[in-house]
Amino acid sequence: VQLAESGGGLVQAGGSLTLSCAASGHTFYAMCWFRQAPGKEREFVSSIRWSGDSRYYADSVKGRSTISRDNAKNTVYQQMNNLKAENTAVYYCASTAKYYSGTGGYWYSRQETFENWGQGTQVTVSS
């Protein structure tokens, strides 16, 4: 099981960044992004089912972030626009084989749903 994040780095406030996460060695039903800022708990950013069009976002990133996937590459992306200093964090991707139907918006935003986690990629937004 491997999840390899990439795309983090240093960006100026107002800039954009796209993170990638390539999954291998396992099957999954959904993937997600969480982030952890210094001194804070890990928090949900976005998630996406691996079939269909369901995507879920934290209120804090709605309108400024887009999660997408490439099924052929087993890769999930997180495009972030108009970045702010408070977006500075380590961003983690994760995957789960769990399937939730009507309550996906709740379960696919919770850490405990996801079994496999990447090592994280640092995003630093300078003001």
C-alpha cells in the first residue's frame, strides 16, 4: 500500500498550487485530503468517491479548492487557489475501501474512515 503526495512547496499569498497523490498496491473507494497546521489538529479538506461525481469539501475551502481524480493513474489532485497564510500546513492524502451511500458527505470527511495515509507534503504560503 502506497500513497505518494507531491506538489507542495512555497507560494505567495493569492497564488495557486496543485497537489497530487498517486495510490498503488491497493483498491479503494474514495480518497481525500486532510491538512495539519503547526500546533493544530489535522482537519478535513476534501474527498472524492472513485466512481460517480460525488465530492465533498470543508466549508473553509469551498470555492477556492477543487478535488479531482484520474482513474487511469490512480491519482487524486487538489487544486488550491487564492491561497492564504493560514493555509500553511502539511497536506495528507488518504484512501479507504469503505463504501457509504447516502451518508457519504459525513463519513468521507472523517479521519477514522480512511485506512491508508501518505507521508504528507508541506505547503507554505508566505504573506
